[in-house]
Amino acid sequence: MHKTQKLIYIALLVAQGVILGLVENMIPSPFAFAPGAKLGLANLITIIAIFTMPKRDSFRLVWMRLILTTLLGGTISTFLYSMSGSMLSYFGMLLVKSLGPKRVSIIGISAAGGFLHNVGQLLVASWIAQSWTVMLYLPVMSLFGILAGITIGIAGNYLLVHVQALKKFQLNYELEKKNKKRSGGYQK
């Protein structure tokens, strides 16, 4: 893949993530008994990035999406909540993905990300409130995070299987990983 193609692909995913994040922020929370619970539509872009590009590029994508979404429709506090949830979710999904496709599917990876996103946000809320009692909300938020993660994982899996451009980027990414492993093995 040429550098220009890669940059355009990253820019398109960032733009899609920002739009999904802004649209989701406009939708009132449908869960009256769980304020703050959302589907996490922008995380669909993160899960696609994890499966179609190197870690460095997907990490950049997450940061660009966070910064742009905050600049276009957020505050410092929303940035703190989003950043903590996104980073914990991102690194957790990478860790779970490293177990391999035979042990965990994209849906399981996304469900773990949904759970960890809420953990990160509640940790920041506890820090801001100077009280660990905020963490009592974790069981409720965990349920919604896991269900949202499953939903996003199903959507991500569908897109990676049925969208030809994504299949192309995923295949290219997997080939690059194999080539790096081979060349790294010869250097030892």
C-alpha cells in the first residue's frame, strides 16, 4: 500500500469516526435507568482500524478522532471521559486480540472494549468526584458496555466481510505483518 493510500484511508476512518461520535452525541440517551449509557458507534471505526492497520496507525486514528470530536462538540470533561474510556478500551482490545482468532472473535474483542470503555470512564468519574462510590455504577454500565460491544462487534465483522475495500486493507495489513515477522526472523 502506498503512503498516500494509507493516509487517505486513515483520514476517511477518522472523519467517519468523528461524524458517528457527533451524531451519537446528538441522540438523547435511550436508557433512562442508566444515564450516560450509549451504543458507542464511533468505536466501530476503532475496531475496524485494529483489524486493518498497524498499531501505530490505529493509535493515531483514535487520538485524532478524540481530539476532533472534542473540538467540534465537546468540553474538557467530555474529553477526559472519552480519552480514558477510549485508551483503556483500545489497549484492552489489542491485548485480547493478541490471544488469536482461534480463541476470541472480533465480537469478543469488541465486547471487551465496551466493558473497558466504561471502566475507564468510571475511574475518571471517581477521580473527579474524589469517591470510589461512583464505581458502584459499574455493574449496570458493564452490562450495557458488553451489549454495545457485541453489537459493534457484529457490525464490524459484517463490514470486514462484506465491504471489499476493507477486505483489501485487512488482507494487505495481514500480509505486511507476515512479511515483517519473516524479515525479523532472519535478522536474529
